Amino acid sequence: MSTATYAGTAVEVDDEGFMTDPDQWNEQIADQIAAENGIDQLTDRHWMVVNYMRQSYLEEGSAPSIRTLGKASGVPIKELYQLFPKGPAKKAAKIAGIPKPRGCI
Amino acid sequence: MSELLEQTESNGQTATADQADGSGNEPIKKVSVIISKGSLEGIYPGLIMANGARMEGIEASVFFTFFGLDAINKSKHENVKVSTVGNPGLHLATMVGGLPGVSAMVTKKLNAEMEKLDIPPIPEFIEMISDSGAPLYGCKASVDLFGLSSDDFIPQVNDIITVGEFYDYAAGGQIIFT
């Protein structure tokens, strides 16, 4: 466990840079994490995924599977991979300020 | 049966190779998964490995050969069954495994368990993998052997290829045989 500074705020992150306390998150932090992960501009489509991811984690206590993400976020799987090229579930979770998803699917 | 699920789950996790772990090992960048068996428990592990690779940002492709072709065969992929004969992992008496309806019953139970874990049925899973950008290939030798043609396969199949072409496409990556 260590801390990282995003948008002028110190937040707790794990070894891979996933925030461990979702309450420390805000939209400016999301913008900066996205930029550091190769996504220069978060579009409305990105935000649909990020917000769904976050809401789902806060309600269920775990991140949704890629299958659920594709069905329920409003963004189909093909587009998820275009929006978040290096692994949509993990990247979206990182930007959403929630812990790393642990599922295999 | 839950043991089988745990096994395939932990298999999925071994695909994690997002970043160097400090040991100096190069992260895996590309995998070519071969699926050679036509039973439910023969097909899922390869699909989970391929999908898991894409989720980690690893380039992946899937090559279906021999009875593994059933997974992409339009008329068969919705009816893939657990093999209940000669499958010691099920801990069923061999003669019970061969009784009519047992394979269907075990398959139904396993499918229900997988649905609970949000693991999709084979046709949906293959569509997901294709949508993730992983190409799907059928093995030409097997297609010829079974007297099939490209019309017999689901539209997500990119091509029917020879073994030589498979190795060309797999160049520079890891090959996973299941």
C-alpha cells in the first residue's frame, strides 16, 4: 500500500495503482488516472462505463464482470475494448477509483 | 463439480501478466489458444484463457481443431455436453456416467452453476471473445476430415487455416494447447 497524488490530492493506492478507498475519488482524479493510462480524453462513452463500474462496486461490493459490463453499462463489449484498449474492466476500474477486479471472466 | 470450476478459475488467473513482477520476467504479450476437445469441460478452459488474456490487454487468438470445432459449429455449439464417461473428476461410477440422461443432467447443473458466477454459455462466450478483437480460426485438416465447410460455422469465425498458417499467426507469442 502506498499513496499517489492525483489532481493535487493524496490518495491511497495498491501496488498497481488501483485506489483502495473509493471515497477519496473525484472526477479530476479520474481524468488524471485516465491520462496516465493512455486515454487522453474521457468521452461521454468512457464516463458511462466508469460511472456504471463505480456505482456497481459501491452497491455490490465488487466490480462487474466484462459480460455484465457489456450488457448493462450501455456500451457493448466491442466498443469497451476500443475505449479502453489495454483491458477494459481493469482500466475502467482504475479510472473509477475502485479496487482491482478479481474475477476471471 | 465446484472443484472443476475452481480449477478453471485459477487457470484464468495465471494469465495475469500486466506488468513485470520485479523478477525481470517479460510480461506475456500474445497467446494463441488451441481448443482440441468437444466436451464442455474441454472447451471452457481455453475460452477462459483467451478471454482472460484479452482482459489483461494481451493479444489473443483461438484455433479450434478436431472435436473442438463443435464450439464454433452452428448446429452443435448450443448443445455441448459434459463428458460423464471416463471422467474421474466427477467421482461418478463409470456405469452411472453412461446411463441415458446423465450427461445432460450434469451439464444442466454445471451450466446453472456457471451462470451464477456470470460465466456465459459457450455461444455467448465465443461472441464476447470475438468482440474483444481476438480472431477465431478453424483447423483445415479437421474441417476436411469431418466433411465440413465454412458455411457450417458461426459468422465470428475469421478463417479456416492450415497448421502452417497457425504457426505463422502464432509467431512471437505463447501457444496454449487445451
